[in-house]
Amino acid sequence: MVACAMSQSKATVLIIEDDADLQALLGEILRDEGYSVFTAEDGAAALAYLRRFINPDFILLDLNMPRMDGRQFRQEQLKDPGLAKIPVVVVSGAEEAAKAASGLEPAGVLTKPIDLDMLLDTLEHLPPKQQKPLDMSILMSSLIKVA
């Protein structure tokens, strides 16, 4: 399932994270900082919604998730010309997070536990891409069907 919180914002962020508590905390912090936030619990859910509705400025991507992990998600994202341009910041609990993200062409890499100042600084320095407008009526009807 994908969840969203929309408002007038700096940019739109998709958080792909299977840890519900971390996902909620990151979402709350980013909304407080002025971002619109979408969340997905794994790569498969994220890809499905990216291909139909969501066109975020950035993606925060956990690497270790069930069903479709972050590495598989990123490989599929890079194959899709419509999605490949969305910058991805990899979030990893691995001691050597940069090594864990090698080959994924991330715009940034953050290590868990996440340093919030570093997260915000990373997002502030990524140039937002041009996004197509969201058709919120389609998105909301889809979210209602999923719930």
C-alpha cells in the first residue's frame, strides 16, 4: 500500500521503507520541513504507484525489504525511462552503506540510524526534477480501493 500527504510543498518525496515506525517518523519530519510525502512498504508497491500516479522529486530507498528489496527496485527503476531520472537516496543499515549501494547510481547514501540534519541537507542539495501534475482524483480513488 502507498500512503500520501499532500500540501503546498518544497518537493515531493517517496519513502520506500518496510519499517513502519521509521517510515512514519521520516514522513512526519519531512512534512514538518515542508515536503509532500508518499510512502511504500516495499519496492513492488512503490513501482506500481510510480508507474500509475506518483512522480516524486526524490526517493528515499531502504535496501533491505521483503518482497522486492531496494536493489531490485532500483534496477527496475533504471530500466524505465520515465522513472530513471528520479534521484534516489539510498538508506542502509549496513556498516559500509556506500559499498552496499554500489552499482545503484544513487544521488546520495545515508546510514541508519539516520542523521536527520544530514538527511535534510542531502535533500536540500538535490536539484528537484520537473514533475508532471498529479491527478489527485485518480490517486485518491486508488487509495480508497486499496484500503
